[in-house]
Amino acid sequence: MSDIQIRPAGSSDYAGIFDLIEAAFRDDPHSDQSEQDLVSRLRQSETFIPELSLLAERHGQLAGYILLTHIRIRDSADREYPTLALAPVAVHPNMQGEGIGSELIQFAHRRALELGHSSVVLIGHEHYYPRFGYQRADRYGITFPFDIPAENGFAVELIPDSLANVSGEVVYPKAFFG
């Protein structure tokens, strides 16, 4: 049994979440070290889903954080399909490698499905996300508006075949661009 408690984050948690995210990405060579600012902007945007802003605690201490927000995929005919963006998942540096990120992702997926969401997209490490069902987004015909290696763009169907007839480019809201 895990000693991790996961709950929705509240406004009294925001300062701690900011510090946690900053610390989690401080030494990540794939990060621009601005994920904490992204979360602050997303929290103020129309894409924010309070029930999918999730905090992990261990023995009363902040251990990790995950955020899923509304996003869209737009096809060549300008049709738009709703999905979620996972950005970021962060674990306190002293607790990384202990499964906290995995618990957060699995919990967030379950909660998103309960709320009626069918898929999630993200940009991330190619060796980490496939264990949670993520596949390369280009398998679905989904692209990103950034110059990223194809092996770092991912999508997962929370509901089987929910991306079967979806293709196009992920449309990020302004909050993603600082």
C-alpha cells in the first residue's frame, strides 16, 4: 500500500507547488526551467480544470504535482477535437524514482476519464510515458506546433478508439507561451 495521498490542489498550495516544480526541473537538461511559470499562467486561463490540478503528499509533505488542461487538435478542414494536455508532472527531487510520478499519472488518467475526457497529449521523455499507454502522436496523425523529435510527442486514448478519427495539429492556448 502506498503512503502517497493525492488530492486536488487548492489556492493555499500554490506557493508550495511553484517551489516544487522549480526544484523538480532545475537540473533537467530537457527543460527550459519555466514549468512553474507555465502552471501559474494555466491556472489563470480558461483551460484550467481544478479537478485535474493534483497534488501528491507523503506524510504531510508536498511530494509531487500534475496538471491536465483543456486543449484542442485542429485538422486540415479546421475541425477541432477536444483533448487534454499533460503539463507538467513534477516530483520533489528528494523523492524522484519512488513511483510518485507514476501514481500521479495513473490517478490523473482515472480522474480525467471520470470527468468525461477521452484522451491526453503531451511532449515528454520517450522512455517514460509509454508505460502509461502513451504512443507516439504521429501514429494518430497528430502533430505539434513545435520543432520536436517525433519520439517526444505522445497521445493516449483514455477511451479506446477515441483518437481513431482524429488527426491534425495540437492547438495550444496562449497561456502555454508566456
